[in-house]
Amino acid sequence: MALTLTVDLDGCTGCACCMMECPDLFDIDDDSGKAILLKPNPAEGERADAERAVRSCPENVIVLGEG
């Protein structure tokens, strides 16, 4: 099954923890200050990075799923 990452941008406060932990998966939008998801379907080899991003988010708005 493919991995899927999502970010609830309504709840994102732009703290950039996701980008600091996983710069290959996330960036921060210069205009909104919110997360930009670079890879909504990361490779299986990026699972640990994606899980670290989920854990690092203080607002708990990043979700990693399969499907």
C-alpha cells in the first residue's frame, strides 16, 4: 500500500517543525507561513521521516496513512 501524508492547513500554525525534521517532505510557504507538503505520497523508504514529522508537529495536524 502507498503511504499518504496530509496536513490540515486550517490548524497549521507555521512553527516549521515538520520542515526542520523532514526538509525533503515539507517546506513553509513564504506568504501564508504554513506548511507545504512536498510529497503527499512518500516512498516506503521515507516512512521513518514521515513518522518523525507527524510526531514533531505541536498542533497534531499532520497525518500519515496508507491507501
